Amino acid sequence: MKNVLILSLTIIILASCAPTPPKQEWKKGNLHTHSLWSDGDDFPEMIIKWYKDHDYQFIAISDHNTIANEERWYEMKDRESKNNTLAKYKKTFGDWVEEKDSADVTYVRLKTYDEYRLKLETPDKFTIIKSEEVTSSFERKPVHINVSNIENYIPPIKGESVVDIMQQTLDHVHAQRKETNTPMFAHINHPNFGYGISADDFKKLHGERFFEVYNGHPSVHNEGDADHMSIEEMWDAVNVSYQKHGKPLLYGIGTDDSHHYHTLSSKHSNSGRGWVMVNSTKIDANSIILAMEAGEFYASSGVRLKTVLHKDHTYFIEVDPVEGFDYEIIFYGLKKEGNAVVELQRSSDLSATYKFQSDDVFVRAKITTNYAIENPYKKGETAQAWTQPVIPN
Ligand SMILES: [Zn+2]
Ligand SMILES: [Zn+2]
């Protein structure tokens, strides 16, 4: 008995000395997918089921300029016969499928958001976030903005410039949020798709908080080219400006932007390439949105993290490794006298602590590894993760 007491006391004393990081509850989700409601090639339920079966806790079907709330009969085309889309759908969902034939054409009714949500959501385990990709363009430059947890449809915006369209869309989202009292946010998609949106465009915006630091669609040029910044360089350039002008820092999201569900290759936009991990105990749309607004998430294209913590003048990262691969944790930041983000610290350990310095303005981290992605967005791609920029505390 005495020994047990001594042992218990020792454990209590040791526990109170060791800085054990709080256990974070990471929920995996993808906020950017397309279905037959716009230019994706499968039914929403089939897409949702894939994510549900692959250990995601939330998904948003974000079709172009629709919130999937009207009656729509989809005409089965050659592409659908080739992909066997209807047969696969019927095999999985049976009597739930509604079809009708007229002359030689088969039509299938697309289930609305309310219907597919009711069918596939599992309370506390898997949630389906209502979404729209508000899709506009200016002089052939694409301007695509996702609205996660949207309530009411926002029509594509017409404007006098790329910036004008972006700002008007953001203003619509802020107004709708206020009006409906529902947490929702806009995130600006794939800036380098058609090189439609530049860092200078971002800098002119007010109320912009989220963008895609990683998008898994093969046409989005995450890495930039000789004439254009990479998305990561853009992120830093925008945040240097936002910080100098007293605006909140821009957060980076990872997404699939999946369209193709029948053929897997680097020429197709497939599921499972980019996602976010959100630190939230609850799995419902409002909780996920609020946690992301608080910066409690990281973006990933394959690297998993156990801990992301900024506390007591430090930024602590711990990797959840895949056995047999190497990892690097790199901290980047802006210094008070600086005009650009610089590398602050690099480590090959599976965890790293960066001690904030008095001249740090903001700090973020990127985690890289040498393991190759199975179905990459680009040949030779290796997995990464990006944590959010924080202002030292
Ligand atoms: Zn898009
Ligand atoms: Zn899209």
C-alpha cells in the first residue's frame, strides 16, 4: 500500500513538472468538391460516401453557382455511360435513385443538399457543410470563391476588376452572415488558376481571411512559374502587407477541388489530395467554421501532425509520422525591421519548438517529408503540411 502511495505521488509530481501538450482532436475535412450539380462527374451521395469511407469527418460539396436546392433532372450523357456512373450509383443506393426515360434519354434527379445531408450525415461523426463556389471572371481571369456553411445562394458577381469582384463577394458573405446569424466564411480559391488573382489583388481586399495554399486540381499552378509567385510566396507577401495595415492575417486551406471520380491520374482532379485538419471536439458545421476562424487548423497534402501549439512564447509542432520517412519542420516569419518573410529555424526531428523573439511579427511553419504521394497532383510531389501564421504571445 505504502509503495503504491509513493508511486502515485511520484507520478503526480512528475506529471505536474513535465510540459505535456494538451491532446488536440483533429477532424479531417475537405471544403472543395464538385458533383453533377456543376462540372463534377458523379452524384453527390457517391462523392460524400467516398469521403465518409476514407476517414474524413466533414465534407462540403461546393458546386459552381448553385447550392443544390432546386428540382433538377440530370441528363445521362456519353461520359456517364463510359464511366458507368448510373449503374454504380444504383448498386450503392438502390431504390433511393430516381430515374425517368424520355425517348432515348435517361434522366436522373439530383438529390438536393437537404436530401443528401439527411441521408448521409451521422451526428457527432460526419457532417456535410453547405457550400457554393461563387464563380465569376473578369476579362477571362477566373475569380472563384467558396462560401462554407452558406445559407442562401449568392449569384456570380459582375464587377469592374478582379479586386472589385472579390471584394463584392466577400461583402455579400459578411452581410449574409450578419443577416442569418450563421458562422460562415469565404475562401479564395486557386489564385494561380489561369493566373487570375495576384498578391497585389489580395492586398487591396478588406475582410479577407482564408485562401487555398494547396489545391489538388492539376491546372492550378500551386508552384507558380517564371513570371508568377508560388502560392506560398503569395501567402507571405499578402500577410506582410496585411500585418503592416493592421488587417487580420490570411489563413491557408488545403483542398481537393475534385471533379473526377472514375479515373485516377495526375491529369484528373481526384479526391484525397488536399485537406484541412481542424482542432475541434465537436463535428458540426458551426463548430468547424468557428475553430477555423480561430486559426485552430492546418492544411495538408499528406503530412499529419499530432500537435500544433503556440503558448508561453513558443510555437510547438509535433509530427504524426509515417514509419521509415524523414521529416523537416521549418519555421518562417516576418521580423520587425523586415519587408519579407524569412526562414527562422529548421529541424529534422519529429517535433520542434520555436521560441518567439522580441522582433518577430508573425511566424508560421511548414512540414515536409520525402515520401511520395500515391496519386499526386504533379509527378514527383511529396507530402507537406502548413500551419497558420501566428502573432507571438
Ligand atoms: Zn474553381
Ligand atoms: Zn472548384
